[in-house]
Amino acid sequence: MRPVILKCPSCDGNLTVARLDCPDCSISIEGEFTPPALLKLTGAQIDFVEVFIKNRGVIREVERELGVSYPTVRARLDDVITALGYSPKSAPETSTSDDSGSRRRSVLADLKDGKLTPDQALAALNERPKNA
């Protein structure tokens, strides 16, 4: 069976489903039917959704299977969410987590270079950022 096409090959307009046929009993139903939103996804988006569902939404597993980074998985997920007609929620903590991540790396680098003792590094890592 061929895949469903949703765009007109002539003008790129949206196609509608006009007839449904049952191969078991040969009944046909004619009308104008709206395809489910999931059918409006591109092939690449459908492939991503399948991997995402197969991995139960565990982003780390999706990263591993697709061989991509966390930001790439999030971007693809946001793309699917948008294609389905929803607005992806932005994570407000992203900028602060980036800041705390760089702060953490800095503390660990100072520890490695001998600028901090292990106790000082631990105290610095447990310290709350001033803008949080």
C-alpha cells in the first residue's frame, strides 16, 4: 500500500480524504474527512516520533539511538509540537542552568588546577547562584 499524500502534486494545496473503503466487506463511504494531525507530519518528523515513543520519551535514550545531542532532540521535539499546532513551552530555567553549568565547570577547573581544595570546591558547588 502506498503512503498517504496530503499535498497536491500540482499546486501544493492541502488534499482532503474523500472516500474510505473497507477491504473486508467492500463498503465505501464518501464525504470530506479531515486527516488526523499526526498525518500532517513530515516523514522525518514521523520517524522522530516513532523513536521518541519507542524510548518512552526518555530523551537520553533518544539521543543515543539517533546519535544526536540533547539540544537537537529538544529542537526536533519542538518542531513536532509546532507542526501539530501547539506552542512548545520554553524552559525558563535554561539560561540559569547554562550559567550554573559554566559556573560548575569553572569550579571543577579551579579544583583540578589546585586553586581550590576539595572542601572549597564542594562548598562552591553547593552555593546557590546569586541570580536564582
